[in-house]
Amino acid sequence: MSGPLILGIESSCDETGVGIVRGHQLLANEVASSVDQHARWGGVVPEVASRAHLQAMVPALNRACEKADVSLDEVDAIAVTAGPGLMGALVVGLASAKALAAALNKPLYGVNHLVGHVAVDILEHGPLEQPCGALLVSGGHTNLLRVDDLTSSITEVGSTIDDAAGEAYDKVARLLGLGYPGGPVVDRLAAAGDPRAIAFPRGLTARHDLERHRFDFSFSGLKTAVSRWVETARLEGREVPVADVCASFQEAVCDVLTAKAVDLCDHHGLEHFVIGGGVAANSRLRVLLEERLAERGVTLRRPRPGLCTDNGAMIAVLGAEVVAAGLPPSAPDLGADSGLPISTVLV
Ligand code: KG4
Ligand code: ZN
């Protein structure tokens, strides 16, 4: 086994994650989710998430050490999510990481959660070929990226101008009464539906939009179109064909995401592409993107679904990359930044 032993701590939203890696090898990935406590509100309640992190952090840390069969003194460095995310949630992870770093006298690295989503695939498929394109699709972000160097040079080429892809899944699930989070259930129901049943709009793909927003996304019009369609069906006393609505909505999302990903690779001459974030677990996105990129000779890296959603291993492996690149540790008084831009890999 080679590489530094890194402890990674994640607490930006509703998952308390503690991961342990040695270089590119995953040793433990303990995740405690507070999602059940938010479900009845239809979205994450920040105060509830913060309290759940406080309760879950130490048990998750203990389980991770046990699973990895390491003690905390053996750890070479501690990596923690410094942002972006919910302020109250971020500070719980950050305070935990700072306390551990001080008590154990270990270097501390405050890293970017979004870059962690891009980095996590290294645990499954080894070193990232660079430059590469990346699609980051989560509950709060939808970005097309050019990655020249994971630890020092990430360029945002496009992003959503309104809702994130995951947010659109969550909102559509909510209007269909499917609960929160919406992504997994819409994905499952879509499998039994017809993706061509309803022609939902593809945001920012018209010729005039492409001039200004070639690599940007918009999902709020799609969400409204689904809402209107369902409302009309209900008003007319028709039964809503939930599977067809889910499949047609999902096809509209995945069609646009994949078309723009392919365009990014064409435009920048990229031969490798990686996806990350909760929506990267989506079954249709994974298949369609693979198909469309393969036609262009671009290889796709897809982390397994369990690594796409928030976890501590993604922070640990990004920490390992940062340490391997010889970057300096963060200041001991580093703060959380709820709006940390993706170009800032290390705080
Ligand atoms: O990356 P993540 O765990 O948290 C954030 O950083 O936001 O992403 C959560 C988002 C939620 O919106 C959830 O509905 C969506 O990812 N998601 C999915 C799937 N699994 C999770 N969306 C579509 N299909 C899925 N299978
Ligand atoms: Zn995330």
C-alpha cells in the first residue's frame, strides 16, 4: 500500500461523511444521513442538518477507524469540506477536523466539496487523465468543467442559470407526491415509463440561446412545463401517468446534460470525461452519456452510484491528491465558505 493515509470529513449538507484512504485506495467510507428527518419538509432544513451532524460525527469517525483498521495517530493528514454548502452544517465538520488536527498534531486541508465529487472516481478507476472534461450534477450545482489539474486548475465552462439538475428532480418528485429526495425515486419509476410519451422542453438549446449560453443549463422551464402538464391532466380528471411523466422529464434532463457534455469535449478537444455529484448516480444519464461520448471516441469515467452522493471518501481522496501535489496545509483558523467557487480547490 502506498500514499499518505488521509482522513476526510464531509458535512456540507445532510450527510455526515467520514472516509479514510491510503493514496488512491479506499479503506473506509462511513456515511450517516439525516435525510429522513428532512423528508416531511420536502427539502433539507439547515438547523436540523447541523444538529444531526453533531450527533453523528464522533460515531461515524469511530466506525471509519474500525473499518479501516487504523488508529487516529497513524493518519498523515486531515482533509475537510470547507465549502460550498450550508454554513451551520459546514462548521460542524470544520470544528471537528480542526479539533482532531490540533489534538493529534496533524496537518489540516480545507478542500472544495465540488472538486471532491470530481475526484472521487480516482478511488475506483485510478489517476485522472488530464486535461479532461467534467460534469458536476448535484442538488445544488450543475457545472460543466475543464480540468487541467485537479488540485490547481479547474475552469467552469458552464453552469445552470436557475435550478440545479438535482433540484429539478426533487421539485418534480414533490409535485408528483413522491417524497424527498426525488432523484432516486424518479429514476426508478422512469424505468417503467415511455421517455417519448411527452415532449418536454430542452432548456437553452435553441439556436439563439446557444449563442450566449452554449455550455449553460436551465431547468426551471422544464419544471414548470411538467407542473403545467400534470395540473392540466388533473383538472381534466385524467389519471396522471406517473411513470411516463418521470421518463419524459428524465429524458429531457439527460438529453441536455449529455448533448452539452459532448459539445464541451468537441470544442476543447478533450478525450476523457468524468461525472460526479448525486445526479451522476442516475441510470439514464450514465447510459446516454456513455453512448454519446463513445461515438466521439471520448472515454467516460463513472464512479459507482454509492460514491456519487455526498461522502467522506471523496474529501479524503482529494486530500490525498493535494498532499501528493505538495500543496501547503490550510491555516489553523480557516473558516467555512458557503459560496466557495469551484476554482478554489484548497482554502
Ligand atoms: O451530491 P449530492 O448527494 O448532494 C449535494 O451536494 O447536493 O446530490 C443530491 C442530489 C439530490 O437532488 C438527489 O435527488 C439527486 O442528487 N439524486 C439523483 C439520483 N440520486 C440522487 N438524481 C437523479 N437520479 C438519481 N439516481
Ligand atoms: Zn455534493
